Amino acid sequence: MRLTVSLIAALGTAAVFAPAATAQQGPPPGCDDIEGAHDFDFWVGDWNVYGQNGQLGGTNHIEKRSNGCLILEEWTNAGGGDGTSMNYLDPTSGQWRQIWMGSNSYIDYSGGLNEAGAMVLVGEITYFGATGSQTAPFRGTWTPNEDGSVTQHFQQYDEANDVWNDWFIGRYMRQEDDPNAN
């Protein structure tokens, strides 16, 4: 008798939650219809990244996730180091935001497309380690080029000299289009 009462109670509980579970059919709608949600799509793909010296600096895999609401970046440099970023159109501010985590560095910045169609994000970089952390203003610009490549330009602000210094300038070449790929 106890087993029957427990079974009936469990089935009753399942029936209470069943309508909510069955009411949701298929995946959630995603972000395709949100204005600005495709502004950073030009960066999605598999890339070889070259420094200003023309040497391969690393590879980058960038894909849309979470039903189009997130762009996930997975970077591997030529020396084996790596980093990951999450990029999304922030629903509260209407701006694109990137949060990057690499070995001993963290970047959090936001922004959007400029008048030339480049993505410009401004915020801070934090370097950290066993002896503490240090933060500085930081900005990144991703410019789509006519040949399908993307130029990435990072700058860090030097407060002592009141100047933005180049931190990294690279050219992203789609792996399938890269004449230098192996």
C-alpha cells in the first residue's frame, strides 16, 4: 500500500510539471531577429593569424553558439599558449561585449560597429599572477577587408605618456583561403 501511495504521489507531481515541459516545443528562438546580432559575424570561422612580420602567430576557431546568441573564440598561439573569449550582444546595453581569458590576462570590453563597419571594443586589460594584478585601458578593432581577411588591432593606453601603444596587429586569413597554409 505504501508503494502505491508513493507511486501515485510521484505520478501526480510529474503531471504538475508535465505541461511546462511539453509546452516548450523545439529550441528557443535564438538571436537571429535581434537588431545588431549579426554585426560580428564577419569574424566567425577558422583562421590563420599572421603578425606584422608575416609570421604565423597562431590559429583561431570562432563559432556561433547558444542558438546564435554567443560567439565563442578559441585561440592557440604558435608557441602553444591559448585563450578563450565569449562575445555577445549585451541585451541590457545594446553593445557588443567581449570577455577574454588567457594565461595571466583578462580583458573585458564593449562597443560596436563604427561608421566604416569595423568592430571597436573599449575597456580594460588586467594582468594577474602570484604577485598581484595590474589593470590598464585597452581597445580592440576588428576590420573586415575586401579579400575576406580581417585585421585585428589591439592597443593599450600608457597613462604616464598619455598615448595608446600598439599591443598587437594581426591579419586573419581564412584557413581554406590561405595560400600559405600547409
